[in-house]
Amino acid sequence: MKKNNETAILAPANGKVIALSKTSDPIFSKGTMGQGFGLTPSDGEVVAPVSGKISMIAETKHSIGITTNDGLEVLVHMGVDTVGLKGEPFEILIKDGASVEAGQDIATMDLDFIKGKNLDTTIMVLITNSNDKIDGLDVEEGPAKTGDIVAHAYLKEAGEDTSDKKLSYDELASFIIKNVGGKDNINNLTHCITRLRFYLKDESKANDDVLKNQRGILDVMHAGGQYQVVIGNEVTNVFDAVMKQLPGLSDNPAPTTNENDNRNPVSKAFGNLIGFITGSMSPVIGVIAASGIIKGLLALLTLPQLGSLLNVKSPVYITVSAMADSAFFFLPVIVGFSAAKRLNSDPIIAAVIGGFLTYPQMVTWGAEFKTMFSLGSWNFQFLKYSYSIFPMILAAWLAAKCEDWLKRVLPAYLQMIFVPLITILVVSTITLVITGPVIQGAANGIAVFINWLVSASGWIGGLVIGAFYQLLVIFGLHWGVVPLVAQQIAGTGQSALNAIICSTMISQSAAVLAVAIKSKKADMKELGVAAAISAFCGVTEPAIYGINLRYRKVFASGCIGSAFGGLVTGLMHGTMFGFTGGLIGFSSFFDPKNPTNLNSFYAFLIASAVSIIVAFIVTWVWGYNDNMTMGKKVEKKKRPGTK
């Protein structure tokens, strides 16, 4: 019963056809199970509404699935809540796997028995894969006889299957735009190290499965009000290609909440806070990581064991050191600019406030804890805000709120001068006197406490964190750790936590490398080698989502390796003086203030060797072989605070 791209659907019984929205079961009526219609039967003879193959017969006989030659998955559901009747009122007249013609008898149902149980006898006819297969469904309501055409399904035009094809950046961008719901469904787009982070008007319009199965896309997830498409190392190129096709998108506001967000206020506030902090920090990570590598290399070149190739007082050392230190020293400026972009406020105003906090005289007074003024027994002192993060993030938020309020109350002809003037004066003062000391004190206290806790726990902390840290990557919670590590390094100059995290990256790298070497499949070798290189350079997501989680034992093998690596780091009390993890971050284990102290570097070498050897061997022996079936790309569980 097909005409061009149109498929006719028959009435499955004598009775009255009603729109799906008028049926009594909310799961059906809201279209959760797909588009379709209901029919209130006047007799119990049930026929196939379409031609196709029987793909499912429920054990309780209350529902039958039919798959058409066009791929439509049609469900005939007899009655509402009839599953509890355990098949008593139903008789199935066909067998699973059999071919049926539209109008052929497939079942009978005892209407009196069902009504006697006070249940609804309505027969539901549903196309369960509506989103993927049809553009629309027309239903003719009213009386119908068995076999009458009562609905028409309009099939989507079949497109080329590109799932195994390597697309260009422009082609991949077009594919992503189409499958996140089209241009009109996109409010805004940002990106981090490996992910495109979409703000969609309606996330239900996105085709998760289609996106996840496309070569070049590692995974898809819903987190923090964002629709995240995991790309891997090429994310910047894909982002640029998407933005080229969506001119002006960067000028759109990035909403912090979804319009249909039903979370409770506490969860919503927590999710927004995490999203704001991580959105402010993610553009800064690369600069901090690069600066940490430079400082580590400088420390390496001053080692007496290498002949002190650089003198710490030489112009070359001081100049290059200034290049690396600038990212940390002026961190409030960079973070303020990034946070303001995230808030769609004026980034220049936020940068000026950050510049005020790092102004030389402010830094000097802050280092001396000079008293600003006193109120009774309360002494308000200057603090040093260079190398700080959280006070500036709050200042950027206050500046955005202040700007919004001023734009509402000031005439347009006064806004150009007085919005920045008032915002800078008010927010700078509030930060200097109130919020800065409170936030900076709390942030430094947390950073010191975490460093102490990790160091004091020794091998136990190393073992536990090493074994389970990469799970945070799966749940999207690792971005909550990033600002804490950055605050530790900025405030105390070191992070024992980051030293253990480094082992987890190296271990997952070794696991995926073992897969690449052991496998005889060309595509697996190509993907495995690329993912291993990326992970050894500190970005584990291509390895985790591309291979390791799809072969669960490979991921588990990596966690076993990192548990041993973390144990070694904890035993040796290793710490890290820079941000960059993985093998590429080796220079971050040299102490810039005491280059001759090589304990952390030795801890890094031994922990890395242990992580690689253990993860590689476990993967080779137990974790992987070519006979294993690759699982579907992993659907990430929602983190706390997301809808």
C-alpha cells in the first residue's frame, strides 16, 4: 500500500479512529512511542495495518511488531495496560518472523474480558521509529471498517550513508548541523579541547544515534544544558567549519538554562554554576598548559646534572620565564575576558577589572597585606590576586549583572561612557573589599587542603584516585576538577592530585596502544594509534570514546594500570608543578623553585613506566582480541545537576 514516498496504513479492526493525543495512556498520547493513531474496536478481529515481516510478538500477546520493506517499525498494541492480563484475552494467528500482507488476520482480542477488568480496549497503531523514518503522518478520524485506509505516512528521502566515510571538515560540519536539528534549532555554540558544545532550543530534535555512528564523531552527550558532540583532536577545525556555515551565531546569547528544564532550583543552580565555571576555564586551559611546559623546560635546563645550560639570572632565562609566567600572573585578566564572553557581557570591562587586580601597585600592597581601612576591630587588607581564578569569575558575573541593570535604567546616549565607568568602579570595589578576600581565602584553603589530603593519604589516595579518575571523564565531572587543579598550581605552585591524574592519562594511552598493536584490522590500528598519541599528549577522550569504552575490558585494563601508577605516585609523594598531563607533560614534574629536587620527576618516570607496562599487558592478555564485538558508542550518564 505504497505510493512514491507515501505509505498507507489500514484500520486494524472495525471501530472508530481517534487521534493519538485523544487516547487515554499518556505514554502513547504524548507521542513518546512514536507517531500513530488509536482505534476503539467494535469487534475483536485484528488485522495487519501494513505489509511486512513480524519482528516481535510480546510474551503476553498484547502487542505485535511489524517491519515494512521501507524500514518502518509499526507496533500494534491491543488495549491499554493489558500487559498485566498475561495473554488471557488474546490469540495470536501468526508466527514471529513470518511475512504478512496488509489486511491479513494477525490476532483476536476478547473485548468483553478486557472491559470486565475495567481496562481500555483501544488498539494503538504506532510507528516507533517515526523520528528517523517519516516526515509526517496524516490520520483520518471517525468510523472505519477493517482494512480501510485511515492514515498516510510520508517517508523521509533516503540520504547517502556516510557513517563509514571520512568526511571533510565542511561535510562533517553540515552533517552535524543537520542532525542537531538544523540551523534554526541552534542558539549558540562553543568548544573545549575535544567537544563541540551546542546550546539547542530543543534537544529532542537532535539525532543522537545518527551522530554517534558517524566516522569522525566519537560520542554525543547531554550535560549541563549543553548538547555535546565529542570530536577529539580536530574539534577546532570542525568548530571553524560549523561557524563558517552559521555566520553571526557567535553574537547570539548562550542560554544558561533550557527553556523546558524541569530540574529543581538547587539542581538547576548547581548545574548552571558548574557550566559557568567550566565554560570560563576551558578556553584558558591550553594557555596554562603551554606555560607550565615552558616553566618545566626552563627548570630542566638549569639542572646541574645537565651542566646548568641556563643561568636563572641570565636575560634569556628571565625573558622566557616571563613569557610563561605571564599567563599565570595575569590570570584574572584572561579568566575575566573568557567568563564575560561566556556570559555575553562586555569582555573588555571584565579584562579591565582583572587588570586592576594585577596592577603592580595592587600586587605590591597585596604581598605586604597593607591595610586599606579599618572598621572597629576589622582591618580590611589588600590581597595579591595575580595567579587567582575564582575571585575574577565572580567579578565577571557581578559585572554582567551590573551592565544589564545599567542598560535598563540609563538612557541610550549615556550608556557608552557610564556603563563601563560605573561597572568598573562598583565591581572593582566590591571585589577588593568583600568578595575577593572571601573567595580567595576559601579557594586557597581548598587547594591547600586537597594537596595535603592527597599527600597525607599516600599510596591509598594514589591507588583510589588512579583507579577511578577516568570515570569522571565519562560522567563529565572532570571539568569540575580542572579549576581546582589550576587553583592549586596558581596558589601553591604544585598539585599532588594532578600528578596522579597524569598516570591515568598515560595508562589509558597504553591500553589503546595495545589494541592498535595487537589488532590485525587496519581501521582499528589507524584509530588506535591516533588515539594513543592524543592520550599520551594529555587528551584521553578520543581513546576512551573511540575504543576503550566500546570494549569495556580495554577501559578496565587502563584503570588497573593507572591504579598501580597512582599507587607509585602516592608512595613516592610525587607532585606536579605544571598543568599539562600525559607523557608530554614530563617537564611539569621539575620544581622551578628547586630544580635539583628530582623526587617528583623520578616518581613520574617510575609511575609512568608502571602504568604503561601494567595497562599494556592486561589489555594484551585479557582486555582485547579481534574476535570481540565492538559495542555501541557509550551513552554517558547524566551528571549530578543536569536534567
